[in-house]
Amino acid sequence: MAVPVAPVSLVTAPRLALAMLADQPDDAVPLAQAALWLAALDHPGKGLDTYTDHLQSLADALRDRLRASPAETAADRASALSAVLATDWGYQGDVETYEDLQNADLMRVIDRRRGLPVALGILYLHVARAQGWDAHGLNFPGHFLIRLEGEAGDRAIIDPFHGGPALSVADLRSLLKAMTGQAAELTPDMYAPLSNRAVLIRLQGNIKMRLLDGGMLDAAGEILQRMLLFAPQDYRLWRENGLLYMRRGNLESALDSLETYLTLAPDGDDRTRIAQVMAELRQRLQ
């Protein structure tokens, strides 16, 4: 799989670059570069050349390793990725300051070589895909994981937060119980691959959740606006955006967002609930 590359002219206009992804097919979304554009919104005036060069260096480092020792099985590919990213370049999960917002900012993750599972996972995915490998993030609850495929269709699931080891089913079951409770059991949907947009939403969702927990509603609203730049067809984001506008007291913007939600959302009970909320908002605005 080739890694999509955006025109150089967009590197200096991250918000525009993200908005231009809105109509692109998901496999045309340059995952790591888009994560850098999102980070750049918090670092105005700071160039991205150093970071895009670093992404290339990581991919080149794995390519050089593969010349000496080709990796055809999924397990061998997992080992090679771990050797480059965790051992050679020192990327690890930030276990000491896990809640730090820097851990979801790919520019700072590259600076510090520390991050959240999804931020580190984006680097692993970028490097794997640069080799033409089939690699996807998984819809695993609470902890971002990656699935790699080998030449023969064999698979390995790896944990970028803990240095990229391949996980057994027993490992996955233990991880799930640690994240969501002892009653939890593995289900097929937890192995489902995430789209590139879903990975970016998960990355930004970590920031939004921490801002909401800290009562920073306006800042959380800005993160939702960023997500809507590249995923304007995601009805769940419009719903959340509308409800957050309500919490912030901006009822007209709440109505606009919830109206968009109704145009995009599938049939279901939630549409009825949101329509009732909108009727109440209109009454309050009279």
C-alpha cells in the first residue's frame, strides 16, 4: 500500500489541508501527515519540515533493515517494526504522564519519543504502510492496537504503547479486562479495522475528553471543529457538536449542528430524541 503524500503547498496551511481531505476517499487520507496538520494548529508558525523528514527517516530505517533481513511473516514484520521504532528510535508509551495533552500531539510525540497508544500507532502504521504492508488500527476498546498481515495472509496484533510486541489471544483478553473490567470478553468487532478518519478521530477524541474533564468547553469545541474539517459526514460528530454548543449556551449554533445531524443520521430512536431537543431549543429562542 502506497502512503499518500499531500502537495507541499499544503504543509503551511494545515486547516486548509485538513478541509481538503473531506471529499477524499479514506485510503487517500495521509494518516501521519494529517496527524501532523492537526498538531500544527497548536503550534502556529512552527514548520513541519523536520517532522515530515522524520517520518521519512523512520520509513527508510525499516527499509534498510529489511534489505539485510526480509520480513515475510506477520510476526517477523512486527519484530522489525518494534526494532526500528522502539529499540532504535526509542518510541514508548508515556506511562508517567499519560494524561498529558502532549501525548496526542504528533509533533510533541516525535520530539519526546513518548505518546498515547493511538499517536504511537499512527507512526507504526505509517512506517509499515511505507513498505507496502497491509496494516490497520483496530477497534479495540480503551487501547489502540495494530493488525499486521504477512505475505501468506497470516496476522499479528501488536501493541505500540509497550514497544510493539505481538499479542496472543490470552494477552488480548487480559488487556481487555484490565481496560474495561473483569466481566469483559473478546468479541469479533474488537478485531474490526478502523478507517484512517476513525484513527484520527480517536486521536483527537483523547484531547477532547481531557479538555471536557477539565471543564474547558470552548477548547473541546475547537477540537470538534477540527474533526469536522476532515470528517464532515460523521453524524456522531455533529450530534456531539450540537450538544456541546448547548452546554456553552450557543443555542443557534446548537440548532444548526443538530439539523446537520438529522440530515446525516440513520433512522432510529436517537433521531426522535434529538428532534425533541431541537423543538425545546426553538422554544427557548422565541
